[in-house]
Amino acid sequence: MGNSSLHWRYAVKQFDATRKIPEDQWNEIEESLVLTPSSFGLQPWKFIVITSPEIKSQLQGASWNQTQPRDCSHMIALAAMKQVTEEYVDSFLQSICSGRGVEMDSLAMYRQVVLGFLKNQEGRHFEWATNQVYIALGQLMSMAASMQIDACPMEGIVRSEYDRILGLEGSNFGTVVGCALGYRHSEDKYALAKKIRFPRQTVIEHRA
């Protein structure tokens, strides 16, 4: 993906509700979420894809009545794990054993490091997992831009309402942020607005 894709993208304000992302391209976007890097590789998240018009309309009401959830092709709620348990860590390590053909004993030291970290983060697992979710959001938006698929990250949402609508209440996951994906409407004036960023020398420093 060249810089041209990043210059092309913007946070879409108005989606074309008549256009849908083709299934093969959507599968690539989902794969990019699956492949997102995370601390220790633990993947403490869940990505809920919403295409139901009824549910998307409900999410509009839980998004300060912004129209993107209603009109986009696919809406994603990115949720973080509230508590990362020892059982979850062991299931993750077992997947390493199965995928790489190694014995669990060989991961004993790694297991202790991970569990030690999580113990030190006791009571803050959701905060830590939330940071991981934002890595996934960045990868999602970059992947979409590379495919000329529009996106709008949405923090202007009522998380508790998203949890209620999506059936996350009482679960081990909580909504962090939303992202609407689809195609910009021809009348969205923001599509042609000049992208404003601080100069490179302001935001990047070198230590040679």
C-alpha cells in the first residue's frame, strides 16, 4: 500500500447506503483483523460484524444519531476482554502447540511470564485489552484504504448501549470503539476537503 491510499482515505461522514462491500473483499478485511498483532499474541478481543439493517439502525441511536452505522455496508464493534484468565492463556498456548507442533512443557517459561504480567495488571485487564483493540482498528483502516474501501472510526458512541444491543451485557467483553465501512456518498463534501496534518518535522523526531 502506497501513501496514495492514506491520502485518499478520510473519516467518511456520509455513506452510500445502496453500495455493499463484495464478499470476497470483506473476507480479506476480516482476515486482516484476525492477523492483527497483539501483546504476547493473546488477542484479547472480539470483532462483531453487523449487516442487519435493524441492528444498524439501533446502533445509530447509540451513536449520537450519527448516520454512518445505519448507512454503511458493514459496521464493526471492536470489543475488548474484561478479564484475561489463566484458562484463556492456556487455551492460547495450546493453540501454539497445535499450530507449531511443540509440547506445552516447552512454553512453561513463557506461560509464567504472561501470567506474571497479567497478575501485575489485575483490575486493569480491560484497559490493557482496549489498547490492543486500537492496534486492530489501525490495521483495519489501513487494510480498507489499500482496497479503496471507505471507513469511519467511531468513538462517539455509547458503549453500554452497544453492549446491550449486541448482547454483550454480562459477558467477558465490552465495546471499545466502532468502525463503519462501505463507500462514500457522492454528496459527502468532506471527501474533497484538504487533509490537515501537522508538518512531519513537528510530529517526528530523530535520534541518530
